[in-house]
Amino acid sequence: MHHRSSHPERHHLVIEIPHLRSTVGRALVIALETAVIPTVLLMLLLHYVGLVAGLCAVLGWCAFVLGTRRALGKEMPRTLLLCAGMLAGKAAFALVTSSAVVYVLQPAVGSVLMFLLFVGSAALGKPITERLARDFVQLPAEVYTHKAVRRVFVNVALIWGGSRLIDAAMTVGFLHWSVEAGLFSRGVLSGLLTALTIAICAGHGWRALRRLPGVTLRLGAKPAVA
């Protein structure tokens, strides 16, 4: 959507951001299905029954969630499939190795790799967050080339990198207390940290875009357009 300005060669951009309520709701459901509930199942069964029963319950829960959605004809988001696949893979590997510690440490190693990826791309001046934004957010091409926006992508990459490093350290620290504490850290605290990181990055990006000359942001119900 364009508006005339005092300079005829310039356009005033109005960027409409989709309403976030439904997106947040879907994200919470996926978090419950792929993190909170399976972690609670594993913690309880690990304490009262044993490791094998807990890991089998996690695998069974993944199959139940995907099977129920398919049977009811519900949406199968790629995010859900990815998270469920990773969860099932962790549980299966831990079952083969007969180690709950392996189950907890796998995502911690992944967090360290994510830290290297985000911070390394920012240091090279090619933040991976810009590529991710192009995949998921529809913004005018000229917005991506703005110096202030590119700084935002670098800052967001550094924020995510720091968040992933904190996540890995938190997991290892809690695991030193006990396996149950490590599971609690992965299933609950890691999710809260991710949600906090998303909120910080979204707020930082929103403020930066609002400061751009000739750009107006507003919330709407349609996909982001300009």
C-alpha cells in the first residue's frame, strides 16, 4: 500500500504485520505437544518406573500426537513435524544407549552449534537471521538493504547466539544436580528462554522498523504486505 509524500519520487511504505494471537496460540500448542508433556511423562516414569518405560512413553506420545492429528484431519505444521521428529530421534537414541543423560545432552550440543552458527554469520556480516526473515516475513526488498535493518539482523543473530549458549550452559548446569533437573531445564526452562528470546528480538525489530523514515507499521489480520 503506497501513499504520496512531499517528494514524488519517494513512496511511503505501509507494512502490515499479521495478527499474532493465532500464531502465538499455535506455538503454545506445539510447545505443549513436543516439549512440556513428553518431558513431564519422562520425568514421572523415570522416577517411578524406569528409563525404558519413560523413553517408550515419549515415543508413544509422538506417535499419538501425529496419529490423532491425521485421524481428525487437523493441520500438520512443518514445525510440529520437525519438533516431533527431533524428539522421537532423541528418545530412540537414548533408548539404544540406555542413557537419560544422552537424551538431555543432545539438544545442549545442538544449542552450542546454533550459537556458533548465529554468532559466526553475524561476525562475517552475513547474519543467518536475514535469510530466515526472507523465508518467513514478507517485507519490501528495499527494507532489507537499509543499513539500520541490516544492523537489526546482526543484533538479532547475536541475541539468538547468546540465548543458545545460555541454554546449553543451563542444561549442563542443571544436569550436574540430577537427571530430573536436566529434564526440567530442557522441557520447561529452555522453552521459556526461547519465548523470551523471541519477544526480545521481535521488540527490537519492531522498534528499528518504526524508526525508518517513510515506513509505517501496523497490525492486521492479513499476511504482511506493502
